[in-house]
Amino acid sequence: MDISGVNRAVPAVTVADVPVAAQQNIEKRDVVQAVKAVNGAEMYGPENELRFQKDPVSQRMVVRVVNKKTDEVVSQIPPEYVLELAADLKHA
């Protein structure tokens, strides 16, 4: 019995067929949910929260622990000097 010709007219759907924008939206949603979970668990203390933000100059993602009351940056990855160095190298 030969089944090689069954449903040849229907193309197979692969991960590569999913639009890039849709994949990026799924990834963003997953990151937002993870950040909400971390902040809800108060892993950085009750006064601090985790924030993700794209640096406007380098266009790189920056992770910050920020005091919720004062908006003071407690820590940041990558540090500010690394972002400045990357910007300087990009314009050199």
C-alpha cells in the first residue's frame, strides 16, 4: 500500500511559517508575565520592582531594579557605563 500521495495539496505548517512579528509578540507577552510574577513575589523586596526597557541610544534591552516610591535605579544590567561605551563605539 502506497500512502506517499495522500494530501499532497495541503502544505505542512512549520515554525518557520509563523510570522516573525507573531513570534516576537509571544516572546514579549512571556517576558511581561515573567516580570509580573517576579514583582508579585517581591523578590527584590517590597519597595523595589524589576523593569525591562529598551535603551533609546543603543537600542539594547536594559534590566533595572527600581525603587517604586522614588524611581531611583538600585541596579542595572548592563550598567550605564557599558551602554555609553557601546554608543561611543557605534559612533566611532
